[in-house]
Amino acid sequence: MALTESYMLPLGTQAPHFVLPDVVSNKDKSLQELKGEKGTLVIFMCNHCPYVVHLMEAIVKTAEKISNQGIATLAISSNSITSHPQDGPERMRQLALEKKFSFPYLFDASQEVAHQYQAACTPDFYLFDNNLGLVYRGRYDASRPGNDIPITGEDLHQACDKMLKHHPMDGMQYPSLGCNIKWHQGNSPEERA
């Protein structure tokens, strides 16, 4: 596991379009059909990463809370299942059902969507407004496995509230921190450069 910070895609970036399979319904879903009326939260995550596991219950609760405010959540796993079979679609489906995800869990087998979003780690959070313009990216909050800081979701929840109220975002947004995305051999950003 390489501890990695999120890349911090420039604010204002338009959400790259995609069509990916939802592991629960086994149907392809597009960003256009999944986006929320007032905003869309895209989370790059996976099953096994301890940083995701640490936040899993909170992520599920946040998705339910913001759904009631018109913000859709969708999660994407882009990890290579060659090196990490536990992150494959069947195990993803099991996790989504076990944790009762209220949001789609999508599998990015080619890793192209992760590249388009410049996702670097799990979890990596991207909040887009109703026009799919990026207003927040970075961490859920300051809590990490073993640092004894309570999980509050403060950073992400404040960003959602400000977006809904059309208030300016904080100038300082902190990167997320977690396991690096497990790239296919030859497919990491460095190897593709």
C-alpha cells in the first residue's frame, strides 16, 4: 500500500462523462442518468482499502443525508482485479448489499474514468454542482485510521451546505489521503506520461 494524496483536480472542471456497469443491477449507467438535481458526489473507493473501511459507515450515512437534499452519490472502483481480486465486481456487489448502499457502485475495469478524473487514491471525493462543475475535491474530514480524530465528515458536509446555499467555497481544500489506486501494469499516470 502506497499512502497517496488526491491530485486535487482544478475547481470548475466539468465532470467527465462516463458509462460504467453498476455491480448491483448489472446494468450500464451513465453520469447523465445518475447525476443529482442539485449536485453529484463522485467517490473513488474500493472494498479493501483501510482508509475506505474506516469511513464506510459514514459514507453510507452521508449519501442518505445528501440524497434528501437533492445531491446524488455514486461510487466507482477502478482498482486492477489482476492484483486485487477482492475489489472485483462480485465482491463489490456483496459489499454494496451488505452495507445497504443507497447509491450505485460502479466498476471502472479499463481505469479510463479514474484517469479522466485524475483520481489518485481511495477514497477520493469530488463534489459537482447541478451543472456538473467541480466545486469541492479532497478529503471527507481529518479522521484517518489510528489518528484518534472523530469521524465527522465536516469538510465534505460544509462543502455540500455551501453549494446548496450558493455560498462561496473555502479557499483551502485539503487533499484526501489513502491507498493509491491499483493500476494495471503499464497504466499508472506516470507510466502513461
